[in-house]
Amino acid sequence: MYDYCVSQKAMSKRAVLIFSGYNERGVIAFCRFCQAKNIPFAIVAAHPKDKVLLSNYRQNVIHIRSDQKLVLRGMEKYRTLTSCRLLGTNCGEIVILPSTEFLNRFILSKRKTLEAMGYVVPLCSEDVYQKISDKYSFFHLCKNHGISVPQELYPDEKPRPPFVVKPKTYFTQEKRKVNIKPLLVQDEKDFREVQRYLSSKDIFIQEFVRGRSVYFLFYIGKDGCTKVYSQENFIQQSNGRSIIAARSANLHELPYVKPFVQLFHSLAFWGLVMVEVRLNEHGCYMIEANPRLWGPSQLINDSGMDLFSLWAKDLELVQEFSQSAYKIGVPYFWSGGIVEDRRAGKSLAFHNYNKEQFLDEYDQWLQGDVYLRDDTIGIFLQEVRG
């Protein structure tokens, strides 16, 4: 178990700016954390139909964007609105919540300009961030560090399903566009659909590793002190998309965690990061890493993980840190994910779990629904009713 080393600092006048509309469940979880800890926060909604506007946090919305572009002129406006509304001044420091991959890449590329505006960019260096977030570079970092990874396959070897097609980098090499998402190839039909990607220099292929689906959840402090938790995933949307059902676990106590901590320390990484792994009789296999908020972040709040609190302490958003009592077996659930897949005619993925168990335990899962709560009942009803 790695424990964060808490130090006392004087807190400066700061607030948090949250961009919503993407990674919505992670954003809502952090809004709840801010409200519980009395951290001032403002929200920039992505568009007029942003789900955050159906929640109690609509009162924190300072602006609704008319388009999806992130530009420096807009960032200057958001900083002024946030500072004046929350801090009573136009010169307070504003911490940008690192909620999505696109946002993080943007603020890292404009870091010096944003910091000159009065923003705090709460991320490691751009080079280190990309090494961890880009799937191919982190695959090789782990492999070279002695961490087990799925076997790489090659198109000329005519791999047989099941296998996974993954983007090497977040942006394509030829044009700076967001790359494809990972694609699971389970049969010949899937194979025909992904054939056009197999010759691309932007992708690589890995064997599909079966086993228990687990997230190792880290906060690496600026001083290197570390805290790790874990969750086991039981139900997931089709094709490796969002987690629907998970429980807090004690799997971070396994020896597989230590090499990841050593790797992050060797890179001088700090911040929040989730590492997805598969556990089976052969060991622990790294699938991917996300150095940002993850979808089931509500489990941080509900199970007593200290990850948000440690982040807030490092960013001087709170004065004191008090360790929570961590609870194992706490459920996380997202009803809307099931409805979404059913409407699309997709089949859910079960990990070390089955439909019969799910039906028997449905009432327990529903207690952990991320949106079936007083502050977000509007979102819940929209998702389940359509």
C-alpha cells in the first residue's frame, strides 16, 4: 500500500474551472466532490443540450459554448468570468480540471500562455503525458520495464480473431485528427469492418487477453508520494467502451502495482492516472493508461478513496487533508449505459460475471447508480426514457 505524504501549505485564492459535455460521469463526480469540500467551481457547458444543465450543477454554469473549438480568446473570457463570480476578483488563480484527453492536450500545448493568463495547468510535462497517454509508447514503456503486456500482432501475419486494433497515438500522424478508438475484432464480420485500418501506420494490433477486468487508480503527488486503489469491472459497454458496473476492490495490494509506481516515478509523472489491466492465471497484463479523470470516478467518492482530496491538496484548493476510511465492495453503476447499448442493438460485455448474477444483484447495483441521485435525477430520467 502506498500512502501519500501529507504536508501543510498555506492555501492561495483558487477555484476550479470544469469543462462539461464530455466524460460526463467523471465531471459530475468531481462536481460532487467540490460541493462536499466547499471548493469553488465553475462550469463551461459544451452546448445547450449538455447534460450538466439537467443537474443541480446548472447553477455553476458560467457559459454555454456555441461551438466545440477551444481557443485562447475563449479561455481568457472563462477565466475572467470564473474569477469574478467565485473569487470576487479578476486576478484569482483558476485550476483547470483535467477531465478529457482533448482538453488536456490543448492546455498542455498552450501551457505558458494559459499560465500567464492566471490559469493553473495541473498536469505533468507534455512529453511525459504523451508517453503515458499514447497507447503505443506506454505499451513499450511497460514492456521495457518488465510489465507484462498483450502480444503484438502484425497484419502480414494475418492475425485471427479475437484481437484488438489500437491507435498508436491520440492524433493521427498524417493529419492532426483524433485517431480511431480501440476496436475489438471477435469474428470474421468484425475483421471485414476493420480491414481498412490494418495497413495504416497509425494503428497496431494486440492479442485479446481474457481475464478479470481491473483498474489500478493512482494519485502521484508532486513530491512523488503515492496512493493507489483499485476497482474490479463486471459489466462494460460493447467494444470496450464505458464501464457500466464495477466495485471497489483490494487488488491494488497485489505485487503487480509496484512496477507501475516505479515506472511513473522514473518518468517524473505526477497527477491522477488510471491503468487498466487484465488478471488471469498467467499474471497481470497492462491494457492502457489514462492520465485524467475516468468515467467511474463516482466510486472515488462513494468508497472513500482519497484521490480527489490529494489532488486538491497538491493544487492548494483545500487547506487540510483528512484520510477517509476506504470501503471495499462499494458498487458503481450506470443504467444509461445499458439503455444506450440496447437501443443500438449492441451486446454488453461481462467480465468474470454473467447475466444471471446481474439480475440477482440488480437492486444492489441500482444503489450505486451514478445518476439516480437527487442532484442528477434529471439526467437519469433523460437517459432511461430517451
